[in-house]
Amino acid sequence: MDEALLKEVVRLGPYEVGHGKVTATWTKAALVMHEFDPNISARACQTRCDTMLHKFSQDNQRCMRASGVEEDDDDIVKLKQDILDRRDDAKMRRTRKRDSEHERLDELELAGVKACSDAKERVSKRLRLMSARTKRNLDKHSASL
């Protein structure tokens, strides 16, 4: 059952789908897994997969894999590694996208601040010119009286 679940996870890619589609993807995996257990839920599939991957990741980090592994175990190991790689790649893509979005927002904010500063400068220049003209007009008017 675990191997079938891992194959479905590789096929459907629930770690790679966008926000709002994760639950639907796990539900599709659960529908396929009903062949093995009619009562299995999407959440149970996700939890089981996460548990297997977490344990595999820990074992992998400790280098505790035995050298003589059965062929079925080799397939499962490859599936787990494939899923971990895909999950990590998807996480990195999301992080890069988020970072580039933050950079873009920072650039927009700086452009907005500059535009406001330029506008204030133009207004103050206009006010200085207007006050100088008004002063000249008053001086002319005073001189003529």
C-alpha cells in the first residue's frame, strides 16, 4: 500500500501544486488508495506520506541504509527520494517567487517615494515662484501709489 501511495504522490505531485489545490490533489490520491483501504481519507494519505518521507529523510541523513536492499525496497527508496527532491524543488521555487515578489514590492515602494518627493519639490518650487510674483506685484502696486 505504501508503494502505491508513493507512486500516486509522484504522479499527482501534491507538493508541487499551487495554493488551494493541495487538498484536492490529496483527495485524488485517496480515491486511488480506496482500492487498498475503502475508509482512507485524503488527510490520512497526506499524513502517511509525510511520515514515510520524514523517516526516510532522517535515515538518509544518518546514512543508515543497508547495502543489500531488496528490489521492492529499492523502488520504494527511489520513489521516496524522488518525492523528497520534488518537494524541495517546489519549496525553493516558492521561496524564490516570494523573494522576487518582495523585491518587486520594494522597488515599487521606492519608486512611489521618489515620485512623491519629486511632486513635493515641484509644488514647493511653484509656490516659491508664485510668492515671488506676488511680492513683485505688491511692490509695483506700492510704488505706483
